[in-house]
Amino acid sequence: MKCESCNKKHATVHLTEIVGTVKKERHLCEECAQSINTHLTKIPSPTEILTSLINQVAPEINEMSKIVCPVCGLSYLEFRSHGRLGCAMDYTIFRKGLIPLLEKMHSSTQHVGKVPSRAGKELIKKNELMQLRSELNKAVEKEDYERAAELRDKIYELSGDNDED
Amino acid sequence: MSSQATTMKISDLADNTGEWLRGTGPESDIVISSRIRLARNVARFPFLSRANVKQKKELEEIIRDKIKDSDISQDLCYLNLADITPVDRLFLVERHLISREHAGGEGERGVAFGKSETVSLMVNEEDHLRIQVIRSGFELKEAWKTIDEIDNKLEKKLNYAYSSRFGYLTACPTNVGTGMRASVMLHLPALGMTHHIEKVFNAVMKLGLVVRGLYGEGTQVSGDLYQISNQFTLGKSETEIIEIIESVIPRITSYERMARKALVSESREQLEDRVWRSYGMLKVARLISSEEIMHLLSQVRMGVNLGIIKDIEMKTLNELFILTLPGHLQKLEGRELNSTQRNVIRASYVRKRLEK
Ligand SMILES: [Zn+2]
Ligand SMILES: [Zn+2]
């Protein structure tokens, strides 16, 4: 097989390009392959997909443009141009900009997979606290102050070692 | 976990390959391997792009120690990537033990992997920790079982960045949620030859899956090797994602088998000629480029699967895809080689392997 670019040398490089859903084959000699290699359309990497998505779904740029994460110092604009977040807190700080992006990317904005058992414990604790608080409210309403004091102590005890949130 | 003289360690690996290339397991005529990767970050540390030198070092130490403490596997060895040469890093990329990004990264970072090379743990890649399990053949469920256990063991020691809304928090929002990328590597020469591969891409993309080349992100397809993996990581559980991939693979493999059958019945002579010519080329050529060898190996591999060639083991062929890559050849020779030198050594190495 002759090289399809120079038509002189033997084609030893067989490339497959995927552009969207179309596959194209190219048969080239080593030299031609090297010289065009930089122009070859590659399969878009997740980063490239991400950058194009960011540009599509983040029109609220004005509103978000001044926001900077107080923890890691990343600005929303920096995130937009690099596609990488700086810390876990950014998911909260940039939430407004991220939600439409996640929706577009994953067709969902709610995790339903694995829960680390540590986080599981936190969730259980949170639920327990909520339960206790509503009981406390009821106790106060009923003017059952003995019960209320008991509940208050329990709440203090539980939330004391809770360094989350 | 040991960290012996690292160069020695890598040279020891150079003449063989990981267990996942042995060519066994379900559907292994077409499915080369099944791989799952989990992205995890440690809570209260910035992601790596915002971490300073000190924090990176601290992270590397913490994660390395916790990996050591969590008895994932007896024979894990740990390499600090900053301490090894670029050729060694390339070698590990070709081996699928680290990613290209990890190899080309900066600062304190490392990888722990077991002797069988089924498990690897990348420290300070794009995320603080990336766990990977690869198995031979179509075995995603088994890979998930293994990686889930490893993740559980590590999670007891490391406090992961996690939120109940967004799941495992990752540096790139394309990985958030499960942090899981599951992929299956397929050898589809007949679908390529008969130009039906686009139909596969269409079917796969409708399910929210993506097709990539041998080395993941943005890589060219060569040797008719394709990786199919999930794009979305949020909104579906790990098992659901695996089931979606698992549902599409048998359709692709039976499609490839149909295409092979059609080639055999409609153009047997041409097919046999192609296969034998490729085999002949591998046995006699004096210069073979890395692109050419992928093409030749692909043809021969299909020939072996169709019973046209009977005297090569599948394991040997699978291994040659990796052992003839630039990093491997340079490790084998123990020195840096330019592309012409590599082509000479590649050809002679293959000739030797096929003589046996
Ligand atoms: Zn040419
Ligand atoms: Zn931040």
C-alpha cells in the first residue's frame, strides 16, 4: 500500500480517526504521518468536552464572575477557563454555576451511588439530631421543661463532636 | 509493601506482562480486558491544582502510609514517580499502571501496585488517589468487587471528600459522583475492515458511553483496539453503570463475530492472505514502526481467533502489543533509543518471540 499523502513511500502508519460518529482510516508513510500528526483530529478528551460544555451552559457569567472560593482561592472565572476545581468547598461555592453543567454532563445532579460508611455515620447523626430538635420543640410547646433540658443535653452531646458543616 | 531499588524493580517487569494480558476470561477472543478506576480525594486538603508543595508532600505521605496500613495486598510495591526516569514512567504508562497525565505530572506523586499488576493505586494524579483494577477478559463485575473492597479498606483510614448531594468530590466535575470510570478493551478488526464500526459507536453513544483508543483520553485508535467506557458518573450507581456497559458488550462481540464469519465465507482467500502476510511480515521484517506493528499484530490476532494460524498463543500476541512499545523496548535494551533504533530492535524482538 502506498502512502496516501505523498504517494511515494510504503504506507506503514495506519490511523483511525473518529470524528463524531464517523470513522476515517488513513494510510501513511512514517514521515507524512509525523508531519500531519499535529493536525489530526483526536477523539475529544473529557477535558475538551468539559471546556465546550462550560462555554455552552454558563451564561450567568456576570453573576458568578466575582465569586472566589474563600478556602482555596480559586475564582469561578479560573474554573471556567481550566475546568478544574480547587477544593471540595468549590462544589458549594460555585453551586449555581455547576448545577447546569452537571445536569448537561451527567443528566443528573444527585449522587445515588456508594456512600462511605464514615459519611453514612454522619448522615445517621444528622438525622438523629433533626429528630431530637423536633422533639425538643414539641417538649417546649408542651412546657415539659424537664424533658426539654434532657433533650438539649443530648443535642449538645451529639453535635459537640460533629465538626462537619 | 516494599520500596526496593526502583530501577531494578522496573527492569524485572520488562520481559513479561501483567496478569490481565494472559488472554483468558470470558469472551477473551474479543474482550482483552476489563478495567475500573475510582477517583478519591482526601477531605480538608485542596485538590492538587491548588495544593502547594508542602501539601502535596503531606498528601503523598499520608496516602502512601494508609495504603501500606490497609493490607490491600501483601506484595504491593510503591514507586515515587519523581525519583524515576522518564523512560521508566513511560514504561509504567504502557503497562497501564499509571496514566499519561500522572507520568507527565509534577511534584510528589507515586504509584503502588501488586506483582500481578491487577491493582494499582496512583497517588497525587489529577485526584489525590486513583484506584484501578484490571482483569483479563470480560469481567467488570469481578473488577468492581475487588475495587469496592479496596476502597472500603482505604476509606477506614482516609477521610474522603464526599457530599450526599454530589457524592465523591473530584477535581474535575466530569468525575464527580461515583468517581468511577469502567471500561472494556475490545479487539474489533473485522468491524473495522467491513466499515461497520460506526454503527457500534452510534449504539454506544446513545447509551451515554464513549469510545477511546488504547491509552484512554484523546488517544488514537490503533491495532483495532477500542475502549468503551462510561461518560457520566453522577445520578447512577456503580452497579447501574456497570450493567449498562455489560449490556452493550455482548451485542458488540456478537456483531464482531458475525463480521468475521461474513469475511470468512465471502472472501476467505483475501482474509487468509492478509493474515498470513501480516504474520510473515512479523517474522521477517527488519524495521517495524510502532504503528505498523499494532496493525500487523491485530491481523494475526484475528487469524489466531479464526483458526487460520495455529502455532501462536493468544497470551504471546496480547503481550506483544505491550512489549513492543517504545518504553518497553528501551527498558529491555537498558538504554535510550531513537525511533530508527527502536524500529530495528522491535523487529528483532518480535522475530525472536515468534521463533519460539
Ligand atoms: Zn508519505
Ligand atoms: Zn475552593
